[in-house]
Amino acid sequence: MEHTSDTVADGKLLHKTSYPQRAEKNTEITLSAIYKGIELFGKIDFYDPTQKVVHETKRSDKVEMAHEWQVKFYLWLLLLNRIDGATATLEYPLLRQTNHLILSQEDISRLEKVIKDITELKKLDQCPPVIHAKICKSCSYYELCYITEE
Ligand code: SF4
């Protein structure tokens, strides 16, 4: 759903305008991997292949766990593609804050569990009820998840 998301487009623009020199040398990469027969896919907008660093910029004025798991998923995808030792920087220009992230074995176990849970969800005949979480409002999948809601 990313191609239809204003939030995603805004994030890219924010990175380009906040870090113009860095944006030039970073590369957009699309990654896929098969984990236990499950196809995983991700698109990293700004990746520095020389330093093996994923750069993600957020307009938010609040650090969210979801932001961290987004980049940890990218790091896992890189690892599944035999790119070992990559790290991530999560940048919040409004907060003037940069968080550096690595992928731990514990993180990998959590991601594996999440993928397993999503696979189980996909087997259901009916969608589970909507969760009415605050983060849904800024999620690329909002229209899809809330299509039957008023
Ligand atoms: S909109 Fe859907 S996919 Fe996005 S956070 Fe909410 S429940 Fe999850």
C-alpha cells in the first residue's frame, strides 16, 4: 500500500530535505527473502551500502516502538540476504534526535514470531476485528483495515 501513502511520500521528502547530501549517496533497495517458506519483502528508501547503514527519518515528535521494529525488520531482511552486521539510524529532525539500532538475537526471535502470527492470521476466513490503535491513523494500510468502518 506504500505507493498510495501520503505518509510514506512525506517521509521520503523529509529525509531528502533534512539530509540532502546524504540522500544523494544513499540508495533505494528492494529486498526479498524466503523464511520457512514465507515470502518476505521490504523496500528501504535510504541505504548506505558502504557503511551498511539503513537510514529512516520520521516527522513524528514522538519516538514509537513501531518505528524501531520497521528498521529492525529491514536489518533482518538484510541478514537473510547475507548482509551481516548492518545497523540503522532512526532520525527525528523535529526532536533533533538520532537513535542507533542494531539487530539482536532476541529481536530476530520476536520478528520470527510476528511473521508466524501473521501467517496464521492470513489463514483465517474472516479478518480479525479492527484494533482502533492510535498508530493506525498514520499507517499505509489504514484504508484497507478500516474499509467497513464508518
Ligand atoms: S491500520 Fe491495520 S496494519 Fe496498520 S497498524 Fe492499524 S491494524 Fe495494523
